Amino acid sequence: MSEEEKEVEVDVELDVTEEVAEDGSVEVEAVETETVTEGGEVVEETVIVEEAVVEDGEVVEEEVFVAEASAEPKSDLPPGADLEPISVEPIAELSIEERARLEAEEEERLAAEAAEADGEDEEAAPAPRELAEIAKDARYIATGKRKRSVARVIVLGGEGKITVNDREIEEYFPRARHRTIVNSPLVATGYESNLEIRIRVHGGGISGQAGAVRHGIARALLEVDPELRGELKRRGFLTRDARAKERRKAGFKKARKKPQFSKR
């Protein structure tokens, strides 16, 4: 045999599987693979599939499938090496002006979406209720409490002016959080611009006084318009907030904190 001649080899593999069906029959599948190699390269590959059904030792059904394919020689390259690479363009760095412009456009888009959503909510919301008429000489008095603070509230007809201990509300409650607490019953009912409120408050701290004023204003609004009870009650403005700092007990560091136990 010369060096140019290549040795031809034929390799035959047989794979047989059996399965028993529910009716007692046996399904047999035989796969015979014949591979022809020449000089270590696959030239031809033939696959013969035979299926048969055996009942009581006799073959009932039999089917044979033959598939022939000329196998291409295997390559040492990894899978997908023959595919064309995808060109990826480098991401250009944006300047400060361009990034600012993009951020501004995104903020405008979000603001427009929020405005549309608010418009839909306003359309779906029920029409505001009519406010009760207040006589010029009418006076509504109520008392509010919170912690150790007590507030006496007088409600008159006016233009939304609020005085606390003969001082403007911005002067007596410099923090916006406390002013929001005081005005919350008025904002919830729509009476923030057509009433004059005079308040006398004493005891406790600034936070407790703000809670007492809110409680008193809510009770006074109930005197102005009894139909506001449902809205004020739902928001918790008519309930006296009984939360307070628990007193310290004898032998304790604080209300419930005990001193460290001596190990020795």
C-alpha cells in the first residue's frame, strides 16, 4: 500500500431498546449506525431505524427507516468560528451639555405624564361639595387636646386668617410641619380661605400644641357643618390622640429600660 492510499474502515453500532406497553405488548426499537471512515475522516454515515411491536412472541407491526448522509470532515475549530462577527459600534461619551439636555427632556416627559394622570384623576373625582354659609355674628367654639396641651378654638367668618395667642401662625409655628398639621382639617374640608380662626393654647411643647390646635379646629368645623363628620372622622381628626411619653419607674433607667445586671 502506497503512502497516498488511505485505509478505509467500516464501523457498525447497534442500539436496541425495549418498552412494555400497558396492553402487554413489547415495543422494540433498533438503531443501526454504519460509519465509513477513510484515513481518519468520516466519508459516509448510514442510520437504519427499525421499530417493531411484539405480542406473544410474534411481530405484529414493523417499520424500517433508512437515512443516509455524507458527513463532512470534522474541523478542529470551535463551533461558530465560521460565522461572521457582529460589528459593535463604540458608545460615544456624551458631553455635559448633551447629558443635561437629555435629562431635561426626560424630566419634561415625566412631568407631562404626571399631568395627564392628574387630569384623569380630576375628571374621575366627584364634584366638590358646597360650603356652609356662616353668619357675620356667628361664633363656633371648641376645645382640642394633645399630650399636656389644651387649645381653645374660636371660628368666625373671615378670609383664612389664623392667630395663635395673639400672634400670626407663621410666627408661633415657624416650622412648616407644624403649620401643615394645624391646617390639615381646613384643607381636607375646603374651609382654608373663608374662615377666621382665633386660638388660645397652653401647656406642653410645640408639637403637642400643634396637635391640640388641629383637634380643636376639627371639632369647631363639626359645629360649622355637621355633615363633615364622616370626612373628619375618616382622617382621624376628631379622635383625641392619647399617645404620650411613658413615665419612668423607680429603679429603671427609663420607662422600661432596666439597669445592667451585675455578673459578679
